[in-house]
Amino acid sequence: MAAVSNTLPLLTDYLGKLHPTDFDALYREQGCVVFVFQRLLPPLAQQYMIRVAFQQVQAGSQEPLHFQSKLFSIWTAPRAVEDGTFNEALKALAKYYILLQGEGKGLEVKWTANRHFLENLSSYLITEAPQRVSSPEEATLSALHNHAVKQWDSFLRWLTGSKDGGVVVPLAKDVVVQLSLQSHQGHLTSEGFRYVLNDRQTQLWKLVLCFLFSVKENRELHRGSLVFCINLAHKAVGDVVYRDTTSGRQTQRKGGLLEFVHFLAEIGVVKQEAKDFVMTPAGAALFSTDVAAKLARSMAGDSGSGASVSSEAEQGIVVESNFKVYAYTSGSHYVSLLKQFCRIITQLPNMVVGHLVADTVLQALAQGISIDNIIKFLETAAHPRAVKRARDGSPIVPANVKNQLEVWESSKQRAKTREAVLFEWSLDEQDADTEFAAAVAAASSLNGLIFKGKGSREKPWRVAVDANGADVVRDIIRRKRREAAERVAAEAAEAEAVAQAEAAAAAEAEAAGAASAMQNPADESVAPGPLAHEASC
């Protein structure tokens, strides 16, 4: 079996979030115990568990063993205690609930070992590994390889919306929806673009772990599916990993382990042959970066052309120092992937020539694709000639190309563009200062204020607002203007009413004076004069 990678970050993170009872169920399976022991524990933690397992064998007790940190420190070199290796080992054992922490501090901390883990580990260590009787024939291995490539090729064609789109059955489609890889219109999202350019191992694990998370409420199905998946690490390509014992059409896929097995068949991890499910290289790729890279370099031809999967030596991507990209493939969906960040120059039946230019790369960055995604895609799908060049000391992606891609990314990060709306007020416009202040306050509350500038003799009042919040600011300005107009109208009506009242009062006073004069006319005729005075004398 191919060498297994030591780092499985997605699986490690997923396991680290499981409940202790889930681990207790997993450790009842020897395959899960061996996997955690060999692949997830650091070397010092492995040594601790070997010692503890044999102590339990010697004690012959069925009860879990208890230890103090002091005992583990005795088994540890002083240098490992000083540099933190000791604490990392205990932290890993606690993370996967192999050791349960109890009371105490420092070296007095008490630990309880998981009994199921120790029993299965000791049984594995003292039992001779079974010898593989025979390996599958080369034709069988080639057929399984082709099946894995074509299934994945069909899935990617459907996911990327290629013209010759593949057929995807509901289980894989449901997972794509949960991962938000496609929009409602069937187009790739930003997350989808990053996904299709990722390495094959990461792509497979994202699908598998998303399925496991979706059935987490069904504990029996979740634990059974997780155990089945982990046990694939101990299988070889061509092994029968599951046998359907149901009869005829009575199979109930929903809610049982068979549902998970059918999901793995949809993405090419296993192949159904009658009632048997056989592991393909995609199953090995879950745990081996070498197999995953080999699958990434295997590109199927168009489904309508009848082309078969070409040999690994004939396909792959070569990146030259002049920014030219040569993709030896007849699969149209690989052309659609290259179009995301390359300008296609020439397209032949079995080869595509692209050119890395600033426009297409910046467009890819705007869609959410990172330079790391682009470089990882070019490296994982590299042609064997490029891989050989890497073994000789030259990088798969030339240094000048990688540096320029990083420069383009950094330039985009320095200058960002977004749609905005500019509001302006002329200097002689009434209430310009009030509307300006209201617009600034509204834009700031929406986190959409881009620029503000107070008016002067030469410049008008200006506010630049993010397009998403422009309608709100526009409504506030309209309301302010409506309120101002209503206020002016109210003031004018009030002034007119006062004027009318004053005019009425003046008219009323004048009329009163006239009436008073008419009521006393004799007062003026009897006024004494000189002649009257003399006559009286």
C-alpha cells in the first residue's frame, strides 16, 4: 500500500471536535485505534501508549489504568520536558480522549487511560499482521484508476458548469449545496472557485467530512460512517471494503451505512461491482498525498468524444518562465478551470496553451481565488516532466512566475475598488450644512462612509457613500428637504397670518376712530371764541 501522509489537517480538526462518547465508540474498533496511534499521535505520545498498553497486559485488569504526569515525566528525557515536547504529547493524548484529565496541577495531574484504546492497541502490537495473499491484476488496477478519474471528472464537469456537464446524483449534490460551492443559478461561488483549484486530497476530505457532519444527529450512522472511512486507511486498492447483503430492490439507502457507501461511489472513492464495493485509488488518496497527486495528473477526455483516460506520462500541466501554461489534456472542464486565471491562446484536441497575464489573474482574485489556490492547482496537476524538473532542484512553478503572481496579489490588496455614490451641495444651496451633517451621520452608522469634504469658497459640500447604503442616505436627504420645505411653508403661513392680524387690527382701530368722531359733532361748534367773550361782557 502507498505511503500514508502524516498530516491530515481537515480530518484532525474534525476529530478534535467530537464528543468523548464518540471516541469511546471509535476505540472499540481496532482499525480506528491503529489509525489514531500511527497517524495522529506524535512519537513521544506513541511511546507513552506502548508502555501503558503493556502495563495493562501485565496487570491483566479490565479496569482503566490511572497515572500521574510525574510517571510520564520519568519516561521522558529532560530535554523533551524543557522544549515542550512533553506537554505536546500529553495534549495530543488528551485531545483524542486517550487520556482523560483528572484532578491535580503540574506533575501531580491524574490521568485515566481509555480501556478500549489500550486493549485494541496491545492486541495490535502483539498480534502478527496478516499477510496479503495476492495483489490485484494490473488490468484491474488500471480499470479502478480509470473509474476513479472518470467519476471525479464527471463531478467536476457538473460542478463547473461545463458544456459537456457530468451527471451527479442527489447525495453528492446535497453536499455541494451544504458547502456553498454553487449558487442557486448553478454557477460557482467564490468558495467553489477555491475548491476546484485545491489539491485532490483536500477536495475529497471536504466532501466526506461535510457528509459526516450532515448525519451527525443520527449517531449510529455517523459513527458507523466515520469508522468505515477511517478503516479505508488500512485497505489497498482493489480490496472489497463493503458487501451489500440486502436482496433485490429492497435496499434502504436512507439512514444506513449503505447510504454513505453509495455516496463514496458517487465521487469515485469506491466502485460498485454487483453487490461488492471495491476501493479505488481515490480511497487511497484520502490518506496518501502521492496517490492524490497522481490522480490530479490523470485527466479524462471529453465524455462525448469516447476518449479514455490517458496514461499519466501523457498528461498534466507545464508552466514555463515566460508565463506560458501548457496543459496536456482533452477534458473541456480543465480548460474552463484554466480560463479562471489564464488567457487561452491555443486550444487543440489534446493540448491547451494559456498565458498568465495581469488582467485574468486580477479577475480571478476578484472572484475570491487566491494566488495560493492557483499555485497549488498548477503544482498538483503538474506534468511528469515538471515533476522530474522539481526532483532536479527546479520548482514546478518557476520562481519568477510565482513572484509576479504574488506582486499582482499584493497590488490588488493595496488598492481596492467598490461602487459608490457621490452627493454634492452647491455653496448657495439652502440648508446645505444641515443635509451634509445628516448624510455623514447616516453613512457612518451604516459603515458606508468613504469620503466627506466640507464646502468652501471654491469647493462644494461632498459626501461619498458606499452604493449599498446610498438609498438610505438619499431617503434621509429627501426627508430633510421635505421637512425644510414644510418648515418654510409653516413660517410663511405664520407670517402671513400675523400680517393679516396686524392689518385687521389697524383697520379696526381706524374704524373705531371714525365712529367716535361721528358721535360728537357739537363739541366743535360751541367752543368759546373771542366774540362770544366780548358779548358776555
